[in-house]
Amino acid sequence: MARLVSNPPNPWAGPHVEWLGEPPPAGFQVFEEDAKSALTKNDSPDVPFTWSLNPYRGCQHGCAYCYARPTHTHLGFGAGTDFDTRIVVKRNLPEVFRRELARGKAKGTWIALSGVTDPYQPIESHYKITRQCLEAAREFRRPIGIVTRGSLVRRDAELLAEMARIAPVRVHISIPFVDPDVSRAIEPAAPAPAARFETLRILSEAGVPTGVAVAPVIPGLNDDQIPEILQRARDAGAERTFTILLRLPGEAREVFEQRLRANLPLRADKVMHALDDARRAQGTTRIEFGERMRGRGPRWDLIQDTFTLHARRLGFERTDEELDVLAPDTPKSQQGELFD
């Protein structure tokens, strides 16, 4: 049972923050809960990892396109502003995670942080749940893969570099836009693109294996930015890359379309038509395994070809179509194995 914190901490007032500028005006509430388990096993053939660890529910980044929004309805909250402003913290997660590692759970396989919401959203600057979990993984020498938009990951650069010397570690920074105005319109409380490229550089120079997630691709909005994203990420030291077409399950489509029309009204019709075209008869909300992460038709083929061409030209280690599952206990995925 999540318990409301009466005086939540200010995540923008600590020594390590990810917001470079004035904090967003929206207030938020923090709820704390005690987790019964830490590691979640993913059986979906679409998900390129088997085990995930999620320190938080909800995400302060407020990305309009977040596929995880419907999960908040399971808590009795809404998928819109509630997802952005009512954050649940699993306060005992590091202890539970350590116990599961000691019992050998998920031994020999990658553990993904987070899979649902960002492990380096602003509240992490106060609670440090993600960092404590990394320290436990270091103790047990477990492979860790991270996907984040948060500049706060810089705080853990030294720890991640140390971990990478004793076990596999990869950090992918998600950068779907180079235009800061479009980014702020769609990802209102996430760090600006320039800050994310700088985060890639800092991690890479510290010795952390890095990659760039050109994700999600939103046809008609950011597909033309793929070459520049890849170039700037490579210049910042990124070694790997992947991309995923925008998926809008359940209430996520309504939230995305409302915010798109409110913030970029002149582009909204074009984007929604292009997205539907890239998914063809699937629809943007289709949830069947093996289909929900894939595009269809000439438009999506062109996007994939552009991504592959520039990724190869720049010397990224692998692109989506070249990825293969190396770990025998990992289910095959249309996106390949994300971390190995």
C-alpha cells in the first residue's frame, strides 16, 4: 500500500540535479511503498531483456509519449498528469534486491534499469534508490543495463565505470530530438537534448560503455532528426544504438495526442497521420506480441533504412537489424538483445 509523504523532498534542491534551468511549475506528490520483490521477469518476445528493476512508479519527466502511462491506472491514479506528478518510491528496494541477488536470482543475465519508468528522474537525487541498487549489483558482479533520459546518471559515472571493470555494464541515453523547443513541448521536464549529449560524453570519458537510444521515433516529428542525433551521439562517445517506433497503448494515445495538439498544433494532424501510416492496419494501440513494437509500410521502411545507413556510416557497433540474442535464456525479440 503506497503511503503519501506529507512533506516531499525538493528534487531540484540537492547537490546533484538533472534539471538545468528553472524547475517545472507543476507540483507533485510522493508516495512510499515497501516492495515485496525487486526483480521482474519479462516474458514478452518484444522486450530485449529478461529481468528488470524498477525503483519508481510514475515519472517526473512527463514525456507525452510514454508507453508506461497505463500502468499508473493500476494504482488508482490517472495516466495523464497523475503519472507525471504522483510518484511512488519503492523505499526498501535496495534491501530486497540484495536479498534476491544473494539467492542467485537472475544470475548470469542482464538486469535492466528500469523498463517502465526512468531510474534517474529528479526524485532519485533525494532517495538514491537507483544508486543503492547499483552498489548491490557491483557487490554481486551482475551485468547491468540502463536506459535513461536523466542527466542525473552523471552522478554515478565513477561507480558505473568501476562496475564496468568487473562485470558488463551499458548505459543508453534516450535522445529522440535535437530541437530543444520540440523536446520541451513533448518531454517537458526531461533534460534538454544538449544536456543529454553532454551526459553521453561525460560517461564515455569516464570509461562507461554507452549507447544512444533514438527512441521513440515519431514519424512526421523527429524522423528527419535521426542522422544528426546519431552523429552527435557518436561524437560524444556512444558506441551502440537502437531505435523503436512510438507505441501508444491504452490511455497513452489520448495523452500524447492531447499534448501534441496543445503544444504543436500546426504539426499535430501530420504527425498522427504519419504515425498511423507507419503502423498501417495495426493501429497505434495494437498490443499483440511480435507486432506492437514494429512498423509497416514504405514510410517505416524508409525510416529504418535511414537509421541503418547512418549507424553503419558512423561505425556504431550494431544496429537493430544486426542485433541477435546471445544469452540462451533470453527470449528472442524483434528489437534484438538490448545490452549484449
